[in-house]
Amino acid sequence: MIKAIIFDLDDTLYPELEYVKSGFRAIAGRLAGSEGDADEVYEMLWAAFEEGPRDRVFNRVLRRLGQEDDRQVIAELVGQYRCHRPCLRLDDGVRELLERLRGRYKLGLISDGYMPGQRLKVEALGLEGFFDRIIYTEELGRAYWKPATRAFELMAEALGVEPGECVYVADNPAKDFAGPNGLGWQTVQVKRADGVHDGRVEDLAEGYAAKIVVEDLGELEGVLA
């Protein structure tokens, strides 16, 4: 019997593209300067993101603006992106779902990602009060990012539940489900149409796919009933 539901953050509880857009807004103001058009620079950043490769967005836009894209400048922009206070809003349906689940299950959150960015997302979305325990794998050390199992072991211990009583709800089969699957957890993939990761399981090693797949988080209660 499921006693605890543990969630991923990005593209599970909110659309990660909204964070990308928020970060680009913050960066656009800096790149535009006092006399530039921040909206125009934002559109350039978004276009470069959609074109790909996504890990070279800042380099390409800097060059288009006639600015240097050396390592120090890129590092500063990445730092600003990760440390900006995002403009995010929790969907009413997700909020209502968490409120219902909180009365029936213990709730946790396990999220990969760079700090303080992940914590700032949680604060912006107003998520702290929903969870009995939040684990940011970055605080455990980079070696414990998913698919490592340590965060899941710590979560079960903190919530006082057995592995078979836990379910992990996340989006990315390339890393999210191997750890909890190996520990005997139930796993549910939310396969968002607008997700940053395509959610495909082809060519992944055995044990990486979620045991249940849903198209929308609103289906969660039905599959766990």
C-alpha cells in the first residue's frame, strides 16, 4: 500500500520552460544594457534556445550582439541565470492535487539541479508547505545526483516508510526512475507534451523506464487508486 508520494520538481510540478523564459528575461536586461531593447534580446535568446544546441545559447547570442563570448562572460551569465529569482506560478490544478494528497499521504520532493536555483524555484512556486521533506541532491554532492539511490534512501528514512510504500513521480526516464526502481519503489512518469526532455525510453538501459506513464499530473490519483 502506498503511504508516501515523492515528486520531482522540473517538468513534473510545473513546466520547466517557464523557468527558462524567466531566466532569459533576467539575462536579456543585462545583455541589452541601458540603451538596448531587452525584449528584442529576449526574443534572440528564445530563438537560439529553440534552434539548439541549448548549451550554446549565450555564446551565439553574444556573438550576434557583437559582444565577447569568452569563458568568464559565459560563466557570469550562467551564474546569473541560476541565481535569479524566477517568476513562476503553481498551476491551480497542481495546488489542489497537492492539497488533497497531503491529507492522505506523506509527501516529499527530490530534485536534481544547481543551487541556489532549485531552492529559488520552490520558493517562487510556494511549495515548501506541501512537503514533509525536501531533498536537493546538489546538497548531498554531485555524485548523488540521480540516478544515484542515496536521496531516495534518505527520503524513505525521513518519512518513516518502507520502499514498497513509496512512489516517485517525475518526468525524465534518462535519470529519474533507475534509482527508485532499483529500491523497489513504484514509479510514475509524467510525459508532458511541452517538456524539456522528450521522455523517450528507447536505447535506455533496463530498469530506467517508469512502471506507469501518464500524460498529465491530474491522472496520478487514478493510477494510484
